[in-house]
Amino acid sequence: MKKIIAPALLLLLATIFTAVCIAEISFPESFLTFTDQNWLLKIFPKAWKYSIETGLSCFVIAILLVIPAWKINNVFTTKSLETLLRLGIGAFFITASIFKIQDPLAFATLVAQYQFLPEFINNLFSLVYPQFEFWFGLALIIAPFTKEIAFVIFWMFVSFIIALAWALVWDLGITCGCFALEGAQSKNETWTSLIRDLVLIGPTFWLTLRPNRSLIGIWRKVP
């Protein structure tokens, strides 16, 4: 029992720190954000400027918490990580797609600002790509084809990273449009989107190495 409770607690803490990491990087005014707390701002008025650094620190702490959990019970930890990552990344893509599906015109405008695609392809891409995000995000959660689905999502992240890097190089002032379609208000917002995707692409690649099985299959005992 100790070999289950201890790693479970460590993984719970790692999950919390990862959630704070994503919140600090992408949603600096959410309830999970530490640097936006009024009590902290009273002590350190410029704490909000360090949301990215705080987020990355939380991610490092999460990794450090996973290591002892894996050493205590590597089988349980691996299964838990696979479950949490599939749920988390899948939910991430589903949520991100909804904004684009609800307002395809705004997303098409955002895509056009990247100056990547010909105009006649832009509208079709803006309609189809969010559907890919939604269905592959859902499939990562419910389908047993972990390798193939994670592989596609991995390359989606690659496309996001390339696009955001392009936006930074050319100072286009836009984001990936995952959770807001109005574009970046500053270059810092483009950086936060890029850093978030760089954080998530690693776990996604790890999922491509996992065996094909459903979430239930992860926990099914092999005879």
C-alpha cells in the first residue's frame, strides 16, 4: 500500500504544479496563478512580471516530484502519467478548438496574419484545422490508438512552434489562437504561447512511445 500512496501523493503534487505552470505561462490572471495574488503583489508589486519564470520553475518542480514517485513504484507512476497526460493534453486540444470552431472568421483572420498560406487555402484551413484539434484531442482520451494520435498531436505542436517562432522573428504580434483570437497585445504573449507549447511537446512525444491501449486498458492487469 505504501508503494501506491507515496507515489500517488507525489504525482498529485506534480499535477498541481503542472497546472500552475500552464496557468502562470498562459493564463496569468486565473485562479491558479500565484504571481497575481493580491497579498503577494502588496509585498512584491512587480511579481506579475515573473509569471513565465514562475511557471517554468513549477514545471521543474513537477518533474522533480515525478522522479522519486517513479523510483518508489515505476509501474504505477508510468500508468498514472500516461493517464494524466492523455486527459490533460486531450482536454487542452478540445478546449483550444472550441474557440476556433465558434468563430471561424476570427480564426481565419488570425491565420492570414501569419502570411503562411495562400488566400484560397486560408479559409479552408481555418475550418478544417480546429476540427482536427477537437477530434484528435477527444481521440487521445477515449481511443486506444495512443501512438498514432499522439504522433499527430506532436506534429500539431511542431506546427504551432514554427508559426509562433515565425511570428516572433517577423514581429507579427500574434499568438497561436488557442484560447484567444484577438492576437497578442505584446510580444510577451507570443513568447508565452511558444514556451507553453515547448513545455507540452515533450510529454506528447513520450506518449508516442507508449503502447496502444485505452485509458481503461492502461490499468487492466495483464494475465
